Amino acid sequence: MAVVTMREALNQALREEMLRDENVFLMGEEVAAYEGAYKVTKDLLAELGDKRVIDTPITELGFAGLGVGAAMVGLRPIVEFMTFNFSILATDQIINSAAKMLYMSGGQFKIPIVFRGPGGSAFQVSSQHSQAIESWFAYFPGLKVVMPSTPADAKGLLKSAIRDDDPVIFIEQERMYGNKGEVPDDIDFIVPLGVADVKREGKDATIVARSLMVPVALKAAEILEKQGVSCEVIDPRTIRPLDLDTIIESVKKTNRVVVAEESHPFCGVGAEIASEITERAFDYLDAPVKRVSAADVPMPYAKNLEDLAVPGVEQIVAAVREVAYL
Amino acid sequence: MAKVNYEVGKRTPEPSRAGAEDKSATGVLDQEAPEAIDPETLHQENEAVKKAQKSRLEEIDRDTLVSLYHQMLLVRRFEEKSAEAYSSGKIGGFCHLYIGQEAVAIGAISAIRKDDYVLCSYREHAHAIAKGMSPESVMAELYGKAGGCSKGKGGSMHMFDKEVNFLGGHGIVGGQIPLATGVAFASKYKETDQVTLCFFGEAAVNQGAFHESLNMAQLWKLPCIYICENNQYGMGTSLARAMSSQDISQKACAYDIAAEFVDGMDVLAVREATLRAVERARKEYLPTLLEVRTYRFMGHSMSDPGNYRTRAEIERHQERDPIKLFAASLKEQGVLSDTEFQQIEAEVKEQIEQAVLFAEQSPLPAPEELFTDVYANPIKPGKQ
């Protein structure tokens, strides 16, 4: 196993899947000549040519819709959003076309497309460039939503997403591209969609965390271990469909849950997870489910304010202590 | 200024009735949609269409002409029956009728091959039938029945049939324009010579999707033919009240795309303009914008109050009914006799009766259909 960055792992997945299937093509802003605003598409233009790796104008609704149309007739587009902030312009095509085409055509037109790019909080880029919007996409039946937290998961899940016959929203974390981890060398290595991963086993409390909050939760778990609280950290990896069984199984063991997320709390994925736990495992709970979320404000620019807006290790430690009545 | 492919095809520089003798631009309306028109001008307009059709008639084989007439009549009667079924509660939701615009879908789709693609807005019953879908499957879809082309899940606005490359009715104004651009992109990517027709109303031209798509289509040389059916009203808002510059074909200039202005009441003019565009698309992977001026005789949908235009205005356009105009040409040129016209009417009546019978008898979708077709690869979450 080689140790690579998240960026390199994603790059490997793109290259391998494009070599595997010539119907897969990649398009987006600056993906070709510039090699990606975050260098995820490095060397792909040189290796695969400009038929397969296509720089688009800044026209998100247009190229997202173009991708969906191409998918209707057998191609398998990977559409990169330079960041998911810009996907907001393309939501009509993602939601009204990609998510619903199979259903409203009575099963005739599947849409095998991946919309990918960085999302979540970034470093000091203020309100419009730093936000987590996965709950928007996860809301819609017809879409699948994936958020990896390690290089290995990123590679394995992206390969699965590209091979999947449904539209997949694949949200990478802008702050995590440089994170390193072991990635299997096997070209057939994939991580199936819809399967949560227990990132750390524990017995006293469960922390459900995704994307950027996974390493933060693991750090919190280390601190809590020293304080005598054994935490289990579960990363759903796929937000829709959500592997609730793994979460519920853990809750039945620990009886206490914290859901950590860097998105806004209101109508968020954490609210959904808390609700499901309440419905399915109420009798196992020794304390109310506790959420740790981003501050319910647009992201500020000033470093000190930004640090306050994004949840950190301390908040997760405090939340676990709260549900453990410590 | 960059070169503009305006020399391609014909286009009136200044939309006006004075251009009535031009082959591809007759009977253009004023922006303000006048209340009435003097009979002499109207007569001249219609004579001009007949004159233009006469020269075209001679170049087209009889079977094609008869088929065009048959199809126009079929979709007219289909829509009349749809209105009736809607009024009696058999059809629900929105129902956007095509009456008055038949020459556009029938003329344009007659210019393409079976393996070419068509995408439309939500006013697409006629296009679906023209592309080769059975009136039965379209009517059953309107009825929300299992035998409908989309298994009763799409309804009036979402007709689909993969077998004939009819890629939908789409309900968001302009939403189908990027999709069609993508279908054309795929044809080029796969190096086929299939072309894509993309139909939309003039109101969609104000959407970003239109402009984004035309830009990409010419940038990447995609074989997509954008057919703007300018029926002069976006729901109840007239073009004059919604568009600062109302010469739609001229908007192609901004993207260096070939454009034509076409009389949408003349089925042969639409067919010819589309044939020219198809040739460009098939041979050179080039897009075209056609502005086809037409008029919707019915309301925007079945729930239209109709208070935004006058009866006189509608009647004036009905004088230029595309089916009546074509029938007159066919009769004058001796293509069809009175008896043959009656035979076609009888055949169409029979087809519509069969469509209704099929829709009536088709079962409702099974309750379990509610949960099918959400995902092509449904995933049961968790370790298997």
C-alpha cells in the first residue's frame, strides 16, 4: 500500500476509470489545461486527450445539463464543479433533470453521471465560497450523495460512483486534499456505496461524523479515551443511501450519540440521523442525541470568527461529555 | 465584428408583412398584436403561402405530402380529444395543447431520421406522435395509466420513448436546451451522424439555459438544431412585454450560429428550413437556431383565463390555420381530392377512437410502481 494524498487518490480513481471505460469523460472549469483548480485532474489532459478531458466555459447550469443529456444516451460524464458553491447555479439540472429522469420516464432513461468537486468549509474565503450543502442534494430521491474522509475511501468510493448507473453527488472536502493515507495499489479496489465505516471502535459513546469532521472526531476520541470515555467513531461515507443499520447497531451498544457535522444544524443531515435514531433506538438511548454543527450563520472571513463557526475538537469532546453526563 | 453565418438559409431582415412573398417568412406579426386585419392583407398573406407551397409541392413526393397532412390532422384531433378528456376529468394536472402550432412539429420532425433525437418542452404531445410514438401510448400517459409511454409516472409534460429516441417532455422552461446540447455532444463524441432537434417556446429564450447552450454548441460544434416555437406568448405575457429585443433569430449572432426565420404556419417552409439545418448538423457538426413564428389558438394550459388577448386577435391567426392553408394548397394542386380528404379525416377519427379506447382500458399503475424507477442501481445500505 502506498501513502498518498486525498488529491492523488482521487486523481488515480479518475485515471483508472477513464482508462477502463471510454464512455467516461471529464468536464468542468479548468480541469484540462490548468489541471484543476485543486490539481485533482493533474496529467489527465496529457494522458487522455481533449476529447475526454474538457475545459468548459464558466457556465455551470449549461455544462451540468449537457452532462445529463449526454448520460441519457449512454455516456458516463464526470462533471467537476470547481467548488460545490458553484453547483448552486446548476441545481435545476441536477434536481429537476438528473434526479428525476429515470422516474418520470417510467424507467427508460438512467443517468449515470458523477457531479464532483470540493465542498464544505475552506480557509478564509468568506460566505459564498465556504459552506456545506450536502443536505440539499441528500433531500432528493434519485440522487446518491457521497462524502469521503480518507484517501482510500476517496479513491474506492469515486470508482464506485463512476461505475454506478445513477447520478452521484461526490463532495470532496476542500481542506482535506493534502491529507495523506494508505491506499491499496490493487486496480480493482473499490469501496461500495451505502456502507458506513467504523473508523474507531468504542463502547461508551458513538460519534457519527462525515468528511472533515471524521479526523476531528478521531482526535476528540483520543482525548476522551484519556478521560476514561471510550468512543466509537462512525463515518457513513455515503449520505444517501444512509447506512443506518451500522449507526443503530453502535447506538444499541453505547447508548449515547453525538452527530458531528460542519454544515448548518437546521434541516441538516445531522437532524435526519438524530431523528432516525430516535425512531429506531429510542429505548436504547441513555441521553438525548446531541448535534455538533457549524454556527448557524453565513461563514465569516476573519480568522478568529471562522474558527468559531466551524466545529472543532473541543466542541465534540464537550458534547460527548454532555451525553455521558460527565 | 466576427463573421456571422447569416448567409445560410433565408431570413427576413425586418419582420413585417411586406416580406410575405419571401419563401421562408410570411405573415409576420406586429409586436403589438393588432386587434384586426383588413381582409385584403390577410388574403395576400395566405396567397403568398399557397404560392410558396405550390413551388415546394412540386419537389416533394405525394406520399410525404399526404403523410404531413395526415399527421397534422392527427395531432389536431388528438389535442381536441385531450381537451375534451381534460374537461371531463379523465386527464389531470396541467395539459398544454398544441392547436395552431402543428406545422412546426410535423414539418421539422419530417426532416429527420428515425434514429435522430428529439427533446421538447411540456407542450409535446404532437412532437411525441410525430417522432413515431403511438397515439395510444401518449393518450394513456395523459390518462395516468400503466400503458402510457412513461408508465403513468410522467403525465402530459413528460412523454418519453427510448425506442424512437424521443427524449422527453421537460417541465422547467428551457430545461431541455442544455440536455439536448448534451445529446448532440454524445453523437459527436461517439462519432455518429445523428442530429438532435430541440424544441422550446420563445419565453425560454430569456432563460440562461438557452444562452449557455448556444454558446457551448457553437464552441464545440455540436449537431443540435434549436427550434424556437415563437407562439408569441409566454403563458399570458406577450413577447413585447417580456423581451427587450424581439428578433429571436438574431440572437444567434451573439454565438456565431447560423439562423433562419421561418413561417411556422407553413409546414413545408418548416420542413425545408429544418432540412437545411439537418444537413449542416449531419455533415459538419454545426448547430442552427430556427425561429419559427407560430400562434397558439388555445390557452397556455387548460386553466388559461384568456384575458390577455382578444378574441379578434385569435380569430385573425385562425385565418392562417396551418392545416387549412396546407389543405388548400394540396387541393389546388390536385394532390388530394375531396374524397381523399374525407378518407383521411375518417382514418384520423378511427386512430383517435382507438387511442381513447386504449387509454380507457389500460390499467392504473400498480401501487408498487410508486417505488420503482427511483434508482437504476438501488442500493440496500449496510454491509451485505
